[in-house]
Amino acid sequence: NNDIIDDTTKRIKNYCKNWRSIVHKSNKNVIQKIQDDNIDILVDLCGHSAGNRLLVFVEKPAPLQITYLGYPNTTGLSMIDYRITDKIADPEGTSDFFYSEKLIRLSNCFLCYSGNDEFKIKNSLPYHNNNFITFGSFNNFNKINAKVIEVWSSILKSIPKSKLILKNSDNNSDSKSILNKFSNEGVNIDNIFIYNKTPEMRDHMNLYNNIDIALDTFPFNGATTTFEALWMGVPVITFLGKTHAGRVSSSILYNLNLETLIAKDVMDYQKKVVEISNNDKFLLDMRQGLRNLMKNSYLCDGKSFASEIEEKYYEIWKNNH
């Protein structure tokens, strides 16, 4: 359902015996094609995001329907049977009633990441070169709400000379509005640097070499941005939220045995940031060891991840026959 044909599209297409483009096709035509192909399991990767085809799922063209990955909440549709997640993002006994779907929990993280070694990490800490701590967050500006700005402002004011780098995925962001909000919290806006979307992925990833510590947004965490920061040797401080969207970074960090970076609440979040800012040995160890830690973890083990997804598909298919 995407009209962009890039290298990833071509690669995935080569793995398939049958590839169906449904771009610009009516829901009725898509439903008929799914039925003609005798699809056993239909998977939604969009949820209520832009460009979704949930109205196809409403007609239940496949006997088993699953939602996964693209939307951090329930679809609310009784026609979608299952949702794939994990025990940290959605703890058993506390999360289930938020969803119309039955939750399928993977044994580790519900996400998988493939990093690129072409993006080089600078061995030295920005702190050692600058003599001040540099924080960063490359999350969408829509996630930077009033409470986030209040907490980050408190952190900046409590750590002398510290700076903050923000980068948005949208070139149309209102940077002036963000700066004004920090200014209203008593932060010197000369200590905040805002970047727009970079044309090349290399430029985007290289920016992480200017950051000592990444600050996660809440109650809507980063996902890709959390992976990217860790891949570039930058620790991410988060706290355990109450919903799936606020527990994604915790799931990632938990699977790296980095619970020390997961706070209990906002107060603990601020406390951890200050403690880690004063521990340059920890920061250096992170910078030099995080990538290998990720490579050797389940998070980057695509083969095992795919095998478990396949097992879950087969399990639910078998249970419904």
C-alpha cells in the first residue's frame, strides 16, 4: 500500500513468490484479491496512522487478522483478532483490558533493529572536548509536550553549562515556539540547538556524535530514535510509563540489561540524568561498548526474531483450526 519503490521495497519483493501492490486500488478490489489468494493471516502494520487500510480489515477478508508495529495502541476493531507486543511494553494482567485484540507477547522485545557499521562512533566524549554535558533528543516535536519541556528545563538549569540538541523529522516545525517555551521555564535559549531534517541518513547519525546523553520523550517514547542513539554509543534515559507508547524504550533497554537507564517516574528520571551526567567513566564505557552490546543481543538477532514471529503465526493458526 505504498507507492514509494526504494531499495528496501525491491529487497523484500525478491523474498516473495507473490507481491501485490494495492496502491490506489479500492477497498472492494483489495478484499477480493485477499480472498482470491486464500490468505490465512492478514497483518496490519499501520493502525490508525495516515494511509491505513483498516476498512479492509473491517470486512474480515482473512480468517485471522493481526495488528503489529506501526501504531502504539489498539485498533479498537473486533475484527482484528491479535496484536503482537512483549511483556515489558504490555505487562500481563495490566495491559490486556486496554485492547480489543488479544495480545501475543514475544519472549523478548517486540522490535528488531539492524544497525549500520558505516556510521562511525567518535571514541571521545563530547563532554571531554567541550567541558560541558550535551543532551539530545531527535524525537518528533509533537512528542515534546509542556511537561517534557518543564523536566528538561529543570535538568538544564541543574547542570552548569549543559546544552541541548533537538532535531525534528519535519522541516516545517515551529522552532521559535519550542525555544519560547524553554525560555519561559528560565532556560537560556543560546544553550539549545535545533536541527531540521537532514538530507542524508549519514548526517543524521553523525549528529549523535555531538551528544553525551539522549533524553527520551514521555508519555510517548522514541523507538527508532532510541535504537539509533544506542547504536551510536549514546545512553538513553527513559522512565517506565503506564501505556505501550510510554514503555517502548524501557523494552529496548531491558533487553540490553540496561535497567539502570530506566527510571521509575519523572523525579527518578531527573535524578538519573544528573547522576549519569556526573559519571564520565560510565558515559565513556557506554560510548565504547553499546554497539557491541546491541550486536550481541536479541535486539539485533533478526533470524531468531523472524523464527519466533513465524512460530506465533503458526500457533494461532493451529489454535483456530
